[in-house]
Amino acid sequence: MEGTYTNPLSNYGPDPWALWHEGSYYYMHTMIDSLVLWKTKDVTDVRNAVKKTIWIPTDPTNKRNLWAPEIHNVKGKWYIYYAADDGNTDNHQMYVLENSNKDPFEGEFVMKGRISTDKDNNWAIDGSVFEHKGELYMVWSGWQTRRVDTETQCIYIARMENPWTLGSERVLISKPELEWERHYINEDGWNPPHKVFVNEGPQPLMSPKGKYIHVVYSASGVWTPYYALGMLTADTNADLLNPASWKKSPKPLFRQSPENGVFGTGHNSFFKSPDGKEDYILYHARDTQVDPPGMGDTRSPRTQKIEWGKDDYPLFGTPYPKSKRLVKPSGTQTK
């Protein structure tokens, strides 16, 4: 049916990210060994979008396991943030590329460097940036200290001096302390060799009335069906670098729906409809509780409209089944 779509948006696509900018969507997801950029007028038809490989790393220190790329326009230039390592995932760090062309499909992306998050260069992934009151901030997932026997991923924030350098100390704003944030064991399927408690994939979300800055994050193991979204909220007039400014939702806001056949919902991003009137959540999920044996990574990108409560808090609802036809974002050009 014209004007509608169904999930998933493509057959594969962990950690999906989309940005509407001057008449086009720019879309990315994890490709492991390279960075690929898609461009389309209709994000729900991204499987048919034009795409371009914009980065293939050659430096052995950051050539492997490229995770969760995001493209941002900061003061007229394009920046891509992603994490990579040397083949040992314990060595993940965040990197940033820059392209000064008006259209990121043109020009060239150049490496600006690694983003140093603390003096010990602790593990760091899932960087995202946002501007607030004239300042640029970064949120990301990192370790407090290198793992000994338990791995704990926390959410950090810092002010940025420029789009590739932090301008403040990192500030811890969330640890995986609640029961629903600490699932890491599969009853059936792969399990890690040690305990892993996860807060990752932080995504800034400005409330429509301007009251709050929400940071929506993913918790529990991505390899489990229990991967779900939580939220941190700060008043827009608060000091964002003060941990006390952030309040955590006690329960997950978006989680698996066994009745709808959707599992492991998480690592989301947000985008606006082309006419700017609607907000959408973009996330990955599986059709089965865990990846079936021999199938590889089955996470696929999905999107649905979100609503807003009178209190300026988002309402994500339940992940829809693949069979449900949804209306395309308002203002989408279908031709």
C-alpha cells in the first residue's frame, strides 16, 4: 500500500542511525569492517537507497570491529563518530571523521583522530553529540576501569572543546544497577565468558516543550532477548555535568514483545519526519529470542512513531509486529 511501510526496514542493520538534513535522510548502521552511508528521501525505503562506502580503515590500531557509526552536522561540517579496535574488543576506542562538504556524499572524510575520554584511555564506545545553550556535549558508554572479572559499561557525559576533543573531565551519569539492566545470560544461546553488565548506546532526545534533555540508553546484553531501553532525564536549565542533575527511569521504556515476535529491542536513535512534525524511534531487534545457530547476526533495523505525554516525557509504546502496516513519516516523498 502506497504511503505505508512494514518493519524491518532491511534484512540486516545493527545499531541503526538516521538524520534528516536539508531534504534527505542520511542513514548508517554497523558494518564491522567499514563505514557505509545511505542517502534517501524516504527512510522507510532505505533498503533501496543509494549508498556509498566512505571509510575503510588501514591503521591496525582501529581497523577492526567498527561499531555504531553516527553522522552529525556540527556548525556546517559533517562528523562521523564510531568505535573501533585492533582486533581485541577490550581495546575499543572512539574515533571521529570530518567532511567539510555541504553534502556528505561528496567531498572526502578525513580522520580527525581518537577521542581521548580519560587519562587511562578506558574502553569507550557509542559516542553521540548534541548542542545545548551554545555548548557541544558528548555522551558515550565506557568502563570505569579495565575489566578484571566483571565488565561494567556505564554512561558518561562531557563537554566538548571541539567536535573531536573533550573539553571537560568525563562525568558518570548511569551505571547498570537496576535488575532489568543486568541480564547477561541466555537460557539458550551464546553467553559471555564473564559477567557483563551493560549501559550503552546513549541517545539525546530534546523534549518538544523544551523542559528536558532526555538521554535514552540500552541496557542488558545485546546478545539476550532482554536488551531494552531506559532513560536519564535532566532539566534543560540544570548543570549537565553534575550527576545529580540526571534522574533515571526505574523501569524500561521500550522492551521485547514476545507476543509480537520482537526481541532484543535496543541501540536506538531518533529522527524527525520530513515535515518536522513527528518524532520516530529507530532501533534494531530480532525475530527470535537469540540468533539462530548458523544464521549469524540477525539484528535488523525497525522504526515507529513516538508520542509525547503532557509532562514532556516520550511514550515509545510496544514494538510492532512485522505484519503491521504503518503510515510513513509525515511529509515523506514516495516518488
